[in-house]
Amino acid sequence: MLLKRLAHKDLAHKDLAHKDLAHKDLAQVSGVSLLIGRSARVVMRLTGVAGVVCALLVVAAAAPAPETRAPGDLPVARDVRLAGDEAKTRLIVDLDRKIEVRAFALANPFRVIVDMPQVTFAFPDKTGEKGRGLIKAFRYGLVMQGGSRIVIDLSKPAKIEHTQVLDPANGQPARLVLDLAATDRDTFMRALALNNRAPDRPHRRDPEPKEETADPRPLVVLDPGHGGPDHGSRLAPSESLEKAIVLDFCLLLRDKLEKTGKYRVAMTRSDDTFVALADRVIFARERKAALFVSVHADALEEGGGDAQGATIYTLSDTPSDPTAASVAEAENRADVIAGLDLAAEASDVADILIDLAKRETKTFSLQFARTLVGELRNATRMHKDPMRSASFVVLKAPDIPSVLVELGYVTNKQDLKAMTSEAWRTKATEAVVQAVNTFFGARAVGTIRPAARK
């Protein structure tokens, strides 16, 4: 009861956002003051993530039960706030109805994940970029159809003291309340191993691919990078997120490829949903893709110069240069950003790298990359070194020619203006279509795959 009163009254929306009462109130919770205090810190630093979780929960919990809703109407998370310090932190999300949530921790780096049914996050721009107490920052978004997630980055190890969604009461909306408490690394890892294991990662609910198809046309798989809680480059402006730029590009490219009548086209995601890196590769292999094109937008840290233009990457376990290595490292962090546990992911890497020695696949990938560079030169500005290679996870299908396209730099004003322009997208996608036509043109339909599926 004391916690409920605290969340609904003492930690009211305005109090958390504008007053220092939260810290004092959290410390007064009898019997669990120390634990909740530490939790509050975690929540404060996970403010971004907690806010997202709270907002999602708020949408689901705040709505009065008797209210009639249209079919498909989703819970809404309207506001999120943090309270506490580095000993204990609290995250609160206002919801329009009550929802079910599950919170768990992950290591390397230290994170807290809050999973919930699919919700609409109605938070202001830049929510979650700054934290408080134990919460360094947080992200939120759709991780699969029917499921949303808040990913909280911790400033240091913390334990989840308490998680609940409160019923609306006394004029206050439904609320998600997450309490975090500081702990040490050994205790965090021990609790993670014994009591707080993460559930299996969410898997896509795509229709099962048909074993055989009468359509002999080659299948092109388009892979818009990022999605859901993974917004892409953190240096992109909030009104031009990388995940949105590349999705818009791929949707238009899909339409143009299909319009030729020469290809079947599939997309790893066609909305703002997160897809794990390995699942993107599995998606293409299960469908026996003839070509895989992953699309991203690059960024350059402040002080790193003013790089510009598009770049085409192919796979290599030895990067072509330090810049290529850093780009691959950044893109390969997508699963961590979205709150996945990568402990079990490394076992396949060795086998995949061995398979990638197949010369035909590498040859075809390089052939398409060169063709694509040539066509894009006529449509957009290219980087001074437009062809590079590095160890990108999404390019590791051993039997599918694969490239990763960085359309330009979100940190360059001219590039960003182009990438968000409909006229530029039209011209650039037409160049990609021409490259695909050239790539397949010299081959009989259906013989492009260089190696048989296992």
C-alpha cells in the first residue's frame, strides 16, 4: 500500500519531473528504503529506458476498464520520469490502461529490460537520452508484432527491487513502477545466473517459407537496418532517425524491383520492428535468396572530419581499413542496443567464417558491389573510398551474395538533406534497380546461387 501511495501521490508526474521530493520520498519507504533507493538510482539513469517502459505501461494501464476501444487499439505510454540517486532509482511510466510487464537484467553491458505487450509510445523527442541515478539512458520500441520493449542502460550494476503496474486511482493514470537498487558486479552476475535469466529472445512471426516455389525468378532480400528500440546512429537528428531513413528507402526500392516483374522481393522488416542480426541472415537463407542488400546510413563523431557520400561494404574477416572496422563494430552492436543476450550467439561464428571461404559467394558479392558503385555514381555523391570490407554480421550468409550499403552520412548536412528527399530516393533507388538488373542479366534465372543449401 505504501508503494502504491508513493507511486500515485508522492511520485506524481509533476513531482518526479520537476521536484526533488522523489529522492526524499523513496528514502522514506520503510523496510525497503535501502533497496528501493538503489533501485531508484538505476531507474534514474535508465530514465530514458524506464521512461519508455513507463510510457508504454501508462498507455495500457491508464485507460478506464469500461471504456470501449476500437479493434486493434493499442495501449499508450504517455509519459515517463525518473527519481532517486546512485543508490536507488525509480522509473515511472504513465499508461492509458493497465498492462502486463516483465523485467529482467542483462550483462555486458549492464542493462535492465522491460518487456510488455505492443504499445504506442507517445513520448517527446529525445526521451531517454539522458538519465538519472542508476539509469544512464534508455530506449524503447517494437521488438516483434505484439511485443514492445524498454531497454535501460545502467550506469553501474543494479538489481531490480520491485516491478508493478498500478491501477488508475484518485484521478491518476495507470502506472508502471520499476525500482532499482545499486549492487556490486559479483552480486549482479550471481543473481543473473541464478534468479534472473532472460527469456528466449523474441522471434519473428513471419509466415513459414514454402519449401518449393513454381516462380523461377530470383529472390532479392532487402534489409533495412535497425528498427524498434534500435534507432540507428545516435548522432542522427530526432526528426530524421536512421531506422526511418533506411526503411523509406527500402520500401521504395521494393516497389521498383517488383514493378520490373523480374524479381521476387522480401524485406526483413517492413515497419518499425526490431529484428536480430542473426535472424536477418536466417530470413534470407530460409527463403533461398539470390541477393541480400542491407541498407544503413553512416555517421561521424564530432571532430572526426566531414565525411560524406555513399559506401558499399562486402564481407571480410580482415577489415579493409580502420574506418571499415569501426563501422562494422557499430552496426554489429544492434542486438545489444535492442536488449538481446548474446551469450549463446558466438557458437556459430567459427563455422560461418569457414563457410565464407567459398570463393563463388565472395566473387558474386564483389561483382555486385562494383556494379552498384558504378550505378550509384550517376545518382548520388559517393565516398572517396566507395568500396570497403569488414566483418558485418548480416553479411555472413555463406551462400548468398551480400552487400551492405551506407547511403550517406546523417552527420553531413548535404547527405542528410538528400537522404530525406523524395527526389533523391527516387533517383538512388532507380540506380540500385539498374545494378540488380545488370547483376542478374548475364545469368540464367535461378542459377545465381553459388552454393547449395545445407
